[in-house]
Amino acid sequence: MQAEATIIEIRKETPTVKSFFFDLGGAPFTFLPGQWVDFYIETNSGLQIGGFSITSSPTVEGTLELAVKRLPYGIPAQYLHDTARVGDSFYINGGSGKFYYQESNGGPLLLIAGGIGITPIISIARYVAAKQMDIDMNIIYSASTPSEFAFKSIIDEITSSSSRFNCLFTTTKDSTEIWTGHTGRIDANLLSHYINGDNDPLIYLCGPQSMISDLEETLLNIGANKTRINAERWW
């Protein structure tokens, strides 16, 4: 499904991530939480296409939100960070991808994100909260340093809206930033608190390829149900 999207707000989420809010001009646009869009940008180098996960919930109509990390490669991401302004319009196409959640999937949910892999995860979490679903939803979010946690205040709002929603934030690198939360990579010891004989969650993983491959193996080793693991990799 294609639509013209006009930037109505740009927000800095972290030192390397910006959120872009788009008005869809009343055009019908449907997607499932966790899916992504193709984003078309005309540059001096010609037409560039970037694939970005949708961070808003499909329960919000008429607008769309994307969060983009500025990387040393990738012209579309660099263009959005350095050149795009409020009022600029682009064509998008989607939602796409098999990494998505539907209310009929039920729960419990275990959502695991590494770095910018939070983007499809936050869409799922927002959707579950907006639907006021009566399920357990645990989020584990890993970032290099505290300042790289995107959407932390939104996640805090989501988890405070229900006693059945929780999030564990963990940092993986030494930093001079003040942080009193959990530290260390996501490992078997941490995951064992969420995977046990009495709990068979539907799992969604998104992050760097190496992280997701390691976590898939770790989850299976501690008894997670392979058929309930969904992975989306960010290279």
C-alpha cells in the first residue's frame, strides 16, 4: 500500500536516533505492529530506497512514525538526519514483512530488542497497551549506554499502565553516564527468569544479526519453544 507522507515533526530520541512523524493526508494505510515500510527519497545521487520499521501503533490513524539511526553507511538514513525538514514529502510503501504481532496471537509476550532493534518492538508494545490486552508482556531492551535507550519514557508509560507489563533495561558498555539499572548483555541467566516450565511466551527478537543468532541459540538451550520465536535482524 503506497501513500504520500509529509513530515510534521522531527524529534531527537538519542544522540544517534531521530523520530520522524508523518501526516498521510487522509490516505488509507494499513500495517501490522512490527512491520516496516519502503521509504523513497530523491537525492542528487538519484532515487534512494530505505527500509524502516514503523514505530507507531496501527491503532493510530492518519499519521505514521518512524525512528531512524544515523549510520556511517546508508544514504536514506543520512538524508533523513541531515537534510529532511518539516514539510518535506516522500512516498512510502508497506507495511511489509513477516515480523508482526496480531491480537489473536495472544500471550504471554517476551519482546527483546538490541539497539535500534527497538523500532518494531515499540510498535508491538504500543499496540498491546492501546488495546489494553490482558496478557503478560515483558520487554528486555539492551543498549550500549543509557543515552542510547530510545523511547524510554514511552516504555515507562506503557509498563506503568498495567501490572502485567514490565521492562528490563540493560547497558552493555562502560560509560561515564549515571546508570543504576541492570548492566551486561542478555544471556541465559537473564533469560531463564522469563523462560521456564510454567511459562511459554511468544518471543519477538530484533537487533544486530550476531546478537539475534546468539539469542536464538540461547533461548532454545534453555527450553524456549522454537515455533514461538520470531526474529527480525538489523545488520
